[in-house]
Amino acid sequence: MEIKQTILPNGLRVVTSERPQNETVSLGIWVNTGSAYETEDINGISHFVEHMVFKGTQKRTSLQISEEIENVGGQNNAYTSHEFTAFYAKMLKNDVELALDVIADFVMAPLFPEDEMKKEKEVVVQEIKQGIDTPDDVIFDYFQNEAFPKQPIGRTILGPVETVRSFTAEKLHQYMQHNYAAENTVAVAVGNIKHDAFVKMVETRMNAYRPKTSFSIAPQIYQGGFYAEKRQIEQAHALLGFRGVEYNNPAYYAVSIFSTLFGGGMSSRLFQEIREKRGLVYSVYSFINSYTQSGLFGIYAGTSGQEIDKLVPVVIDEIKKVVQEKVSDKELNRAKAQLKASMLMALESSSATAEVVARQMLLYNRVIPTDEIVDRIEAVTAEDIQKAAQMLFVSQPTYALLGDLKTYPAYDNLQKMLQF
């Protein structure tokens, strides 16, 4: 994957990966901002801005923004996470400049018209309510909040209804002035595109982009906690978590491999022991969420309220095994192969590659060569996996439950069960 990079005079990074065999180009603008960089009184504004930029600019109406991309068969979209906001498109190679013009337009000159604000607030309110009504979705919000209580990183990305309804055009403009700037933005294109041509396109449209941000980043301090909500639903949802690792942590790859072998697929320990051998769940898996200053390691299971008492001790038994005993070479090599294959398969997609390139530029200010990542994965030993497990599971647990709960292990009891 050959990468070319140019830094514009205002500090905006422009990065390309040329694939001349493609007929398409995946491109976009990624900004290192999100809900983790919001104060409580504007929680949800990153996501609302992402919605509202599509509702009109100084040059285009909302309909024109959609039509210009779709008239030539292109696709465009956006997303907001805790630490990133992205606006991206996939186009035929001859329509790249059109797509960039549209994306740069709504990043540089959104209008936030009042009539559109009023309508979109209700759209987002419905999105919030839909999430609350989706147990296996909202449980993750409860989990995040317990892991990082009273912190931006612990709040929901969508924000609370009353806060969203309080947003004004002035607040949105102020937020973008503080949080959108060249220093925390990267423009990326992957596909049948010449680097110099793309640089010229970006510079023409974004040379007036402000160089510096003016917001402060709140600390991300993992704490842990317990949350349970009784609901009359058919399935109970459980999340058990611990302090994870930030992106730059030396143990990042060991933790990634550990998560894969512990709960990352049908051959993983959790799936085999809890679903295949015992039939306690339909779904069970582990995951890692890494951030710039902290991280989360989590275990999710969907089961019945009656089975929670049986489920939790089995999970803890599996935790104790990886803390006390080294994994086998066979298991380690299988997890490494899964992780490498997943990465390499994803990089065959220009859209996925653009996402990887953008995130790495924003996190590390460089694109990590694929060979270097493979070498880091291969370098992880069974001892590293055991150390990673020991590091994760000594932290205060985060425990979240949602469903028709008959009984459940109390948080204090859970802490006793986790003593090694």
C-alpha cells in the first residue's frame, strides 16, 4: 500500500493511496473530534453537526447536496464516534472533484438554517429513542457511562433529548470554530486518483480552513461501576468490562490478540465454553475500545434473566484460566492468523483503507506500514498474552445488566469472585 502525503500551508494533511486498477475512488474528510471533546451542556453536538452540515451551505440546498452525488451514481455518508467525525464518499474516478467539492463545502460553509434545525432535532430525538428501545444497543451506553462516570468519554454520542433540543445555529457554528481546524483534520483518497491532482483539489477548496483548534481535551479516567435495569423483555443483556489500553499503549497488540482468542469468534474460549458446551447464550463475545488516553475491554452476552446467575461464574472461571495459565501455541497462532486476515481482507476495500489511513494519520501522524503491523502481531508471545490478561483483570470491573432480571450477582460479590 503506497502512501503519499502533502501538508498544506495551513497544516491540513492530504493523503492518498493510488490504485490505478480501480474504477472508483473512496475519499473523505476526517476530523479528530467527537463526543469525548464536548462539555456536558453541549453533549451530542458533534453528532448533530454531522447531521446538519447536510442540510444546506452557502452554495447548495439540502436537496442539491444529495442530488449532486447521487446523480452520478456516487454514495456519501458520515459518522460520529467518541473521538472522530467523518464525511466520506465513494465515486467513479471521473467524479472525485465533484464529491470533494460537496464535502468541503459543507465542512467549510454550512448554514444551519432554522427550519432545517427544527426538523433535524426531531429526527435525532427519534434516533435517541430508537436506541433506548433497543436493549442490545443502549446497554453499551449504560456500560460506557459506568466505566467513565461524569466524563465526556462516558457520555452518549447522541446526547440527551433536552440538550439536543436546546441547540442553536450559533452553538453549532461556535462548536465548529473551536473543534474543526487543519491541525486535527485529514483529507484522504484511495483508488484511481493521482496524488498531486487530489492535493490541488483540496487546497483550492480548503486553503482558508482555520489552522488551529481552540478546545481543551478532558482526561479519560477509567473508574468502573455497576448498573442494572429491569425490563420486561425476552432476553437479558450483560456487559462485564475492565480498564483497557489506549492506542499508543505498548500492549495494544497483545490485548488485541488476547481479545480475539478469548471471545473473538466461534473458536474462541468464551464461545466454545459458554455457548457450545453449556448452551447458556445465543451471543457472546469480547471486544476492545481504545481511545487516545484510555480504553475498555468488554465481554458481552445475551441470555435469559434466569441464566445470569449461571453465566457470570463461567465467564469468571474463563478469566481466571487466562490469568493463571499461558495459552497454547496453537491457540495463539490461530488468533494471530485471525487478526492478520481480518486486517488484510479489510484493506482490499478502498473505503476501509481510507478509514484506516485517516485514523492512523490523526492518531500517529503517520500511516503504519502493513508489514510493520504484521511484525508487531507476530512478535506477541504467550507470556505477553498472560501479562495482558493479568493487566486487564486487576482493574475495577464495570458491570451492566438489562432485562427481565430475577436475581443477579451483586457488584461487591462480583469483585470477590474476581480475586485471583
